[in-house]
Amino acid sequence: MHGEGACAAGELLNGGRFEPADSDFWDIQALRRGHVGRVISNLALQYREAGDVGWCPVDVHVLLHAAGLAVIRLTLNLGAELLETTPVPSLSRYSDSVFRLTPFEWQIHVDGSIEETDVDVRRVMDALMFRFHEALMGRDAPDPEIALRDGDGAYKWLEQRVNRGELLSPYPVVYGTAFELVWESEEARRAARGDAAMLAYGEPPAEAHRDFYKPAEVGANHEWFVAENRAVLAAGGPRDSTSLSTFDAARIQLLEYITLERAALRSVQRGTQLVIAEGVTTTRRQLQRWQRLVAATTDEYVLHDEAGVKLESLREHIRHHPTTRDPGALEAQVHRNLATFQSLIDAASDRVLILLSTLFGVVAALSLASVVRLIAHGAFGVGGPTTDFENRHVTLSILIDVGVILVLAVVSFVVMRRANRLRPPRARGRGPRA
């Protein structure tokens, strides 16, 4: 993230600039070593809904991690009057663009040209990230139609980069949507509390307990509702936007960090599951790459201490709310898969060592056979000089060689059988007498 690389990253989006990580969110080592950085552009993208005349600006944020991951966030600036004219539950249409692939109209400003299209938000993210990736690899930008219109073509494009070792997975991981709703007063926010909770969690099931609409966090003038693929920050009173295109930088960064972790874990989970289901060959090098990625993105002490405390509180909510799956279960599954592969690769290495040991054993046996011949020469009174034993007594020499190898094979078999047994620890001293 230092030097020319940082400057180049800032130029990949129209009007883009590179900024170091937030010192209030990341640990000092991650900051000084440049493990995390951010590219921000306020000019690369605009959007509008069907029937609208004017275009709304979209802030593009790309969070870059030294482990090789990138998180893209698009922020739609919808205007202060939105909550006065639009029912809060209807805002779920923005989530529909992510999961139901509902299209909006977009203007994409890159390379001095303007591309207008009507697609869902995932395709727009692909168009930006495909260009971002190719630029970082030192290649020309791909045809934007691949990302915007051709779903099969986009998948093949990603598969090619995976096969080259440039990407970890052809399936980008999506967190979902994060809403920041700011009412003019605290009273107005409290009056709309139920709508904000419903936007985050949806309709409760008939047997839902009373804590279904429980927020992840409650503050003096805000509540934060977090589900697996949707988060809603409901705030009251005037607030100013931060440099991260958000009213609450800390909580948006927590969601970015969770997305970063989830992207790493889901990518490794999909990769290991593919090996398990289809019997695909994997290598120790690939296994080490997976292990390093998981270790780099699940170490929460790379965060500022205060951010770590907030993250733990958020995880506690996620673990127990009925609308979310415990991300700890995903991490445990990934570790089980990696441990399985590690044991299989170790077993294969052990087999190679056994084979090599066998070869050395054969060599040792043949060396030992000459000693046995000397013993046989004296014991059986075989005539002739000992140096000419093999030529004069071919059959006996062969029997001696085969016999020595068989004896060593039997001894090795017994030793290996005993080594493969698990025994309880030996008792030290004598136990109490009855």
C-alpha cells in the first residue's frame, strides 16, 4: 500500500484517491505497515430509479487488504427528504437489487467515457472490480459488457483468473445492504422504530419471541439493527457525513471488516468443499495459501482496541439473533476442512517417507547379506574362498538375500502395526491397594 502502488490504486477509478486506513479503527502495526488502504471515488458512478429525471451521485469505496482481498462499497446519497415521503419498509427495494437482481439505471464514468446501463447492483460492482483487477495486474480493462450483460461470460472470465492463480474464487461474496436513516428529531426516530426494525429483520414468524426486533446496539440517540444480509442504523437529530461517505464511520467499518472475514472464509469454504465433493487434486502450496488467508483475516487484534470491543458486542448479537447464522460456525467448518486436508497431505508424506525408508532398508539388507554369507560359509563348511561364494553357490546366495529381506520386512511390519496403535499413558508408581 506504500509509494507508487498507493498512487496507482487511487487512479484506477475516475476521480479516485487513495487514503490510508482509519487510525481509530485499525491497530497501529496494520497502519504503519500499510496492511489496509482505501480507494475513494465520488465521480465514477451515478444512479437513478425508473421514472426519475436527475442522476444521484454514488460514492465508491474499495477497501484493500494486504492478504489480497478487496471489499467494494457503493453508497447512494438519497437526500434528507426521503424519510418524509417514503415509507421505511419500502426501502427494501435497494436490497432487492442485490439479492433479487432488480435493476436500476446507472452511469459508469471510467477511462474518459460514460457507459449508461440498467442492471442490478451486483453487475455494476463487477464492472468496477473487473477493471480494478486488470489494472492492478497491468493489463487493459476488459470489455464492460462482460460484467454488465453476460453472466456466463463473467463467470468464465473469473474462472480464468482463478486458474491463473490471480483470484481465490470465481464467486464474489456479498454482505448485503446497510441503511443509515437519520430523522430530524429523536422523537421522530422513536416513532419509526418498528419500521426500522422491520426493514432490517423482516416480518417476524408467528411464534417469534418478543426479542425478534431487539437491536444489536442501543445508544443515546440511535439504534442499530443487524441481520445477516441487512443492517439499519436509525438515528435521530442532525448529523454530518464523514469522509467515509457515512454518518457513522465506526459501524460501517465493522460491517466492512465482517464482510472481509466472511469473504475469506466463504472463499476457502467453497474451495475446500469443491475438493471434497469432486475429488479435485489440491497441493500443499494451495493448502498453505488457504491457511495463511484464514489466519490473516480472522485475527481481530489487527483492530484498534475500541473497535475490537464493539465487534465482540456485535458478534454476540449475531450469534443469538434468529435472523442470522453464527459466523463462528463457518470459521469452525473451514478449520475442520483445512485440518482434514492437512492430515491427508501429512499421511501422503508419511507414505513417501515409508517408501524411501523401505528403499534404504533394502540397501541395508543387501549389505547385511554379505555378513550372513560369511556366517553360512563357516557354519555349513562350504568349500572355496569366501570372495568367490556368490559365484560358486548362486542358489544359496539368492536364498540368503531373500531370507534377509523377508526377516526385515516382518520386523518392519510388526513395528508399524505397533506404532499405529494408541495406548493409554503408562501409570507412574503403584496405585492404591484395595
